Amino acid sequence: MKRISATLFAVVSFGSTVFAGTVAQPGDFYLISRDRDGFFVGSHKLFVDPYKGLNKVSYCNRDYFVRSHSVAWTEVESRRGHVVRIEYNFGRGWRPICEGPEDQVTLMDIGIAMSADDVLETSEEGTTGQSRLSSIGAMFQTGKSGHTDSSYHTR
């Protein structure tokens, strides 16, 4: 319990950049990947405001701003057999609002001719905040596996 509290305190205390917001807030939109049983696998945030390095896209007739890595990630997750969709955080859980984002926006649509795997292997501009938070979290690891039974996205 102390470890969880210390980690949460560190994240809140050190602030975040636009890309480092790791705690979803009510009103946020995310690309969320779930396995065949509906369990959370991973997520990427969608933005409703433009920021440097983001691409304007449209999913289910609604405009968002997204990182190129997020578009590549949807392609890879879909290829792995996971279900990717846009989900909305309504404060007490997640509501699916758009199916099949990997079919609606591709890397070619945002002007990238590389494969999804190659895009994910490249470093991305603006991710320094995420690296800082990852470093902080690593200080609290005890060598146990990172597997947990619950995630914020499963609520």
C-alpha cells in the first residue's frame, strides 16, 4: 500500500507534459486495445485540441488529434488479434464509442509510408515526459512482474 501511495504521490508531484498524462480523467478519449475476452491490453490517448506533433484525423465522423505512433499501434494491435476501439471515460468507467479505428485511419492517411512496426521502433518527438514518469515508476519496482489483476481501464 505504501508503494502505491508513494508512486501516486510521485506522479502527481512531478507534473506532466501533454504526452505524459498517464492517469485518465473523465471526458478523455482513448484508443483502447482489449483481448478476445475483453480484458484491457493497452491504450493511447486521443486529443481533442491540436498540439505540436499531432495529426488531425477523423474517427466515426468526429475529429481528434493523434500521434503517429498511436495510428501504428492500432494497426499492430489489430494484427495481433486484439479488438481496438475508441472508448470514452465517463468518470465511472469506459464506454465504447467507435469501432475499428485501425480501418478508419492508416499511416498512409497521415502521410507516413513506413510499416507500423518500423514507426513503433522509431523514437517519437515529445515523449520525454513519459520517459521521466517511467523512470520514477521504476524506482518503486521490486523485481516482481508488472502483471496486475486490475487496471483503471477495466473499471
